[in-house]
Amino acid sequence: MRDMHTYGEEADQFGAAAFDFARHRIRLDVEPGGVPLGRPRTQADLDAAAGPSITPGGLGEREVLRRFTEFLEPACLSIDFPRYFAFIPAAPTETSIIADMVVSACSIYGGTWLEGAGAVWAENEALRWIADLAGLPAEAGGCFVSGGTLGNLSALVAARHDARARRGRGGGRLTLIAGQSAHTSMETAAECLDVEVVRVPGPKLTGGALAPVMEAVGERAFAVVSTAGSTNLGLVDDIASVAGVCRSAGVWLHVDAAYGGAALAAPSARGRFAGIEQADSLIVDPHKWLFAPFDACALLYRAPDQARACHAQHSAYLDLDPVITGAAGWNPSDYALHLSRRTRGVPFWFSLAAYGTAAYVNAIEGCLAVTAEAAAMIRSAPHLDLVAEPELSVVALRRHGWDAARYCAWARDMLDAGLAFVCPSAHEGEPMLRIAVVNPRTTVDDVRLVLDALR
């Protein structure tokens, strides 16, 4: 029986084969045929093709790699496929993918400065760039978490703690206020926090719509969530007017910019985010439109001490005196609902530092330009309608005469053919399609292929 923790000839051969596969997968972006879309397979199919896999003696690294590359990876959709338009796609840079392997090889614990100072420093450099784009003060800071749901929940935990510290626990059940288009994780967060959630009607949250709701909720309101890039239509709330209402009421403003926040870097879209600099907390997901691998959500606080007051965990083995350890600094575990954590922001930092911010600006502006062309093509097509004018990089459209079943059948045919993955959705009770463009390799011709298939 081989020793799992000895690097011998077999491990060396496996490492070479695994890295060859990884390099090949990265190179597919520039080779003829490109990245395959992939397609889901049934449990029975995968059982027959790849299993059983867990055995007393082990299959050996090369056999496991074969089963993964031949059967399992093709049964996953490639989110970086240029015509993957469903949900919010991703397009990690080559450097960030390789850096992700480097991070894994280094076995870094990213919860404390003591154990991961170098990696935490790198993450904080990347967080500072996002904070500066949003106009947050110099003392702003936070950490990277796994995704927007955990980022939103962690921020709202801090908001609830702050409200209780200022107002006490009396006065009834606390209430979270969010716009109608805010992410579905608001209900999840409210359930976890044991608070009520009130939705403000309308495609975008505005101060005018928020004010009467805030007045009705009164002292029970502890936080308002404003969305900067809604998932369904890609709309940005009127953050400035929302911030004004929150400031007058003394209520925490959290901005969910998980998808749209990347466009803060684009001069052509920057004006849509006016008021975001007044946020008490915000999130941006680099694994969406900032070209990082899964998973990475940047969580930022205007006043990080407010988050640390509720998130920092204390124990005899955790509270080590800096005089003893010789290291005192920023502990990411103090700013979200986690303790153990991967330094998931390092691949993003690696790419940002390697390519420079100008490359990010150009890539995001390129996606916005493709989106504008897509909207123009839809306007000129007599059988298609725009559901809403795109504000960022989501295009919502309807095909005349189609119902929900027809949209779903068409989407399934496109996926089965390996041509595209387009997500059927709905707005105001009516079915529609949506195209999300966050991949710089997506071209106008890619969009045209999808629109032509709707004839």
C-alpha cells in the first residue's frame, strides 16, 4: 500500500499528467473548436461510466484522472464557454487559474495574519482596489468569502449587531428592507437572522419608494439592501436616493453588487453607481465579472470594527498574544461567518497584479459593447422585443408567440446541441429569455448565432 504523503515516482507522473490536462483545458480558449459547452448526464449514466470509484485499495492516480477527464468533467457545463449566457457566467483568466493551483500547493490557512500574512496582504491589496472603485474611505476593509449569499448574510449579521448595540433588543422583531429585484438570498438571510423581510415593489429600489416603507416599519428597520446589478435584468437601484433615506433614518445600507460591481471599473457605466460610496457594507463577486475562478466574493465594510465586534471568535487557543507570536495584523476570520478559510482572493490578486487594472477596464468595456450590439440586433428584429433597456451586461428579450414551454424546449435543444446555454426566465409574470455577457471572449457573432436560432 502506497504512503499517501510521500512524493514518489507515481505522484510525479500524476502531477505531470494533471498539469498537462490543465494546460490543455486552458489552451482550448485559443485553439480551433474552443472550449466545449459540456452537457449534464444522469446519475445512472455516471454510475455506469465512472463507478464504483471508492475502494479499499484505491484505483491509482492515473486511473482516477482518466475517469475524471473522460466521464466526469464532460458532464459539467463549462461556465467560461463563450455562449454560456445563463445565470451569471464566469471567465477566469489563465493566470488566475494557474494561481489557484499555486495556492492549493502552498497549503495556506487564510483565517489569520499569523498563519497567512503574505496571502492576506495580497488579498487586502485586491480588496483595496475594489474599495477605491466604490469610493469607500481609507479605513474600509473586509475579506473574501465563498459567494454572494455568504457575503450578504455576513454583512447583515453585522448590521443586526450594530442595530442591537444602539437600540437594544426591545421594540419587536427586526426588519430587513430590500427591493423587489434583490437577490433571493435575502429570504435565506432573514430566516437565518430570525428577522422579517419587507420587499419594496418596483423593478429598481428608489428613495421615493423606500421612504414610506421605512416610515411604516419604523424602529424595527435595521438594514436596507440596495442592488447594483440585479440578476434577472441587470438593473442598478437608485443608490444615492436610497442612501439618503437610510442616512436620515440611521439605518445600515448594504449594497449587493455581486454581479454588477465589476462595472465600477468601466468609465461608461460608472455613473450608474452614484451613492455606492455611502454604503455601510457591500459585496462584489470577482468570480462573476472580474475574471477570477470560483469561488471569490469580496466583502467590504465602511467601518470594519463594526463587523469584527460580532464576527471575531474568541478562545484560549485563538487569542494568542502578539508579543508571543510576533505577528499582529488583519485577521480575515474576524469579518464574516467563517473561521477556517482558503485564501480565495489570491488568484484574483495574482491576475489583477499581473495584467494591470487597465486590462480589466478594457475587458469590462468590451462586454458592455457586445451587450449594446445585442440590444441593437433585438430592436431591429421584427419577431423579438427587448424586455428592458440593458443597463449593464444582461439582455432580456421575448420571442413573439412563444410561451414558457417553447422557451424551455428551445433552450434544451441549444444545450443538447452544444451551441449555447441560455436561461429562460420571467418578468412580471411573462416568460422571457436572458443573455448575460461577462466573458470577454464572447463576440457579437456569438450573440447573433443565438438570436438567429430564434427565427
